[in-house]
Amino acid sequence: MTYTPPKVWTWDQENGGQFASINRPIAGATHDKHLQVGKHPLQLYSLATPNGVKVTVLLEELLALGVKDAEYDAWLINIGEGDQFGSGFVDANPNSKIPALMDHSVTPPQRVFESGAILLYLAEKFGHFVPTDLAARTECLSWLFWQMGSAPYLGGGFGHFYAYAPESFEYPINRFAMETKRQLDVLDRQLADHPFIAGANYTIADMAIWAWYGQLVLGRQYGAAEFLDVASYKNVVAWAEKIDARPAVQRGRMVNKGVGDPAMQLRERHDAGDFDTQTQDKIGDTPS
């Protein structure tokens, strides 16, 4: 049936599919709730979605390098229950999306929101995973912003209509599947000539892109690996597997995760010791 848009759009609260209860056309808090604050200067409020995983991977990579000041507390924000609309979270991120970071090492505490901004803030603060050479830095940031601009087509576009919409519609699925495959081809061509996304070195661009596209080709996103023929993007798959093998990446995937394999869940993280011995044995040592 052809849809004719009304002259003035109005909000149908029941027409949102799986996420109808948390999507709304207005901003701001819905209830008063203060954010918890742990013992470390860095306080992360997040969930183990791709955007959340980007940040926990970076923090775990920094800690693996011995950057002690990157220790952090990670508090789970349950977006299905509307935690992102609590007053404290809205103060940290007026856009009410995870992740949000509060840095209490400065006065007044610095809020940082949007996952790409958090990656850049932490990489610059600690001097790792973002190049200092102008040309290399520019390439890294180009790919970081590519991811930030491209992911909505994958998540909010393809992922929504393929996996979460209340009904399956051919046009949006085909439209966003085409765009997702185009993006995978962009990455595959880049990785044909470079070991990492921005060149010779592992950077925040890899972390940002891996969280979305790496996990997609590894079969962790939307149950769509076969539909999108992800195996045909051989360079992306090889790169994704290489990053997936990093112990810090495996730890980062666990943080603020409350679904799936219980052995890979860490709902809150307040210390490196929160990763139990069994999980550490599974993760292994940091690769050279």
C-alpha cells in the first residue's frame, strides 16, 4: 500500500517496532535520577552496543599499554528501560544516547558525548592511538568521521528495517542493504593495500569501524551475514578477525554487556579484577 504523508506529521507512539517505547520526537529528561560515580576519574555510562564497545575497547587498549590513568568505572545504561532519559544522564549527554563520559580529573568535570568525540578525547588525552604527524592524523580522522557518518545507514537504516521494524518492507531493506554493501566495499578496497584502516598503524579509526563493520562480518550484527554475503569482503574479514583476537578488544566487548553468553558479560566494570580468572584465561596475553 502506498503511503501518503499527512500535511503535518504527528507522533504515533505505537508505530515504532521493537524500540517504540524509547523513541520520541522530543528531548530532555523524563525522570530524576543521578548518575553513580565510582572511584576513578573516568566515569563511563554506556551499553555494549557498537557505539559503546568503541569506547571500552579504547580504554582497555590504553590500560594494556600501561596507561594507569585510563582506569575507569563503567556503569550500565539500560536503554530498553529508559535509563538514558534520567536527569543525570541527560546532563552528561543532552542527546540521550550512549555512551557518555565524565572526566573528573579536571575541574569542573568534563562531559564528553558522541562516541567518536570520546575516542578522540581519550586518544589525545593519553597520547595513544591517534597519530601526531599531520598527514597520518588527517587520514585517521577522515576514517573516524567516515564511520560516524556511515553507521546510521547500517544501524538505523539496514539494521532497523531488516531486524527490528514491525513489518518487513522490500524497498527500505533493499535500499539500505545496497548502501551497507557499498560501505563494505569501500573498506575492502582500503584494506587491500593497508594492514589497518588508516594505514600502517592500529588507531581509533579501527576501533570505531570494527565495532560496527567488523562485528557485522563476524556474524554478530542483525543475523544478516549471509544475506549481505559478508564473506565476499575478504580483506574486511581478515582485518576484523585480527582485531577480534586482541585481548583488550575481547575485554572491551564484555563491558556493560548484559545479554548473550554469561561468560562474556560484565554488566559493570570498576577494576581490572572484575574480569574473572576464567575469562582472563580465555582472553590470553596481549599480542605483540
